[in-house]
Amino acid sequence: MSNYKVHLLDIQNQLQNYIWLLEHTTSRDVIVVDPTEAEPVEQYCHEHGLNLSQIWLTHWHKDHIGGVPELLQSRNIPVYGPREELSKIPFITHPLQHEAHFKFHDLQVDVLAVPGHTLGHIVYFMDAIDTLFCGDTLFAMGCGRVFEGTFEQMYHSLNRLAALPARTQVYCTHEYTLSNAKFALHVEPDNLALQQRYQQVEDLRLLNQPTLPSTIELELQTNPFLRVDSVEEFQKLREMKDNF
């Protein structure tokens, strides 16, 4: 399925948000994932002749839904998002639960529930193009903070993502990779794959280049949160990271 292409918008805000666009290149239709702000999306679509046709949301936090109302002012398009968070995201038109499926053109999109960061957090997985939009659940060499859910939920959510095909490209929503890499090295100083990756990430950030996407394979080798064997171990690690 070579007629799909992912675009990155760097919001350059304090939270280092990225907005992802997925383009169906034949039609120039795009979907936007977790639009922090509307203006950069409008501008990018205008400059590249893209037609915004769907909005996909992973969870209710403001830096993930902030741009939606403005994007909907001038167009009537479907907004996909977690059913569990409808009360917090009232503009969702297509509420989704675990193992829901829908289509973007001929592309099947699979929805997985990954509670932990928020109770209703979902991710979007497209096996045909090896693509995962995972919001704030899985980060490069890290994971989201456990705000609403339990450590047990987050542990199982990460395992659910770790079980996806190794080739899957991981598109998370923040450029937290360098700080995550520092913590990961602190935890696993003898991990050679991690040492190598840390160097690459540092070089990219010096040039102000994005470090994403990652892959499931790379995360299994270098992400300490995917390398623990129990909820207790995960909780200890996450609490350590919170205070790092």
C-alpha cells in the first residue's frame, strides 16, 4: 500500500507536541491525529494542496484536542475518538472502543484500548502500512505518566503494543526522546543498543531533527518500560522516572 504517506508537524511548543497527518496520496485526502492547534494544520494542508477529511483523537488532554473546534468551524468531517472519554471530548462523532475497525479509503484501521495515561486512551494501528499512532502511551524509550489509570493497566497496555509486529512504525505525540534516553541509560548502562541509540538521538537533536518514528523492534531493544517482567517492576521504574 504505497499510496499512503505520513507527514509531521512540529508545533514547537513547551510540551514538544508533534501532529501527524496521514495522506492518501491518490486523492490528497488526509487525516490529522491529535491536533494540538488548528493553524499549523490549516496552513500545511493549504500549502500542500491537501484535503482534511478525518480527525483521529487518542485521549482527552488539551494538547491533543485543542485545535479540533477550530478545524470543525469550516468543515463537516468525522471525528474519531475514545468512547470512554465522550464526556470530555463532546465533538467526537465516531466513538471507538477496543478492537473497533474502520476504513480510511481502502486502509483498515484497528483500534486498541490502552488505559493508563488516561482511562479511555486508544491507539490506531494499520497493519497494511506498518503504522501505529500511539498518542501518549508509548514513547521512544519511554511511556506516558500514569495519570488516571493504574500501573497494572499501563503495564498491560504497553505489553499490548509490544506484541504488535516488530516492523511497526511508532508515531508518538511528543519529542521526549532525548530525556527518555538519558533515563533509559541510567537504568541500563550496559545496553549496547541503547548506547548506540542515545548517540544517534543526541546527534539528531543537536541538528533540531525529529527522532521519530521509532519501531516496535527498536523499542523492545532499548525501552526499559517494555523490558520489565512484572507490574511491580514497571511501577518501580515509572515512579523512578517521575522523579528523575
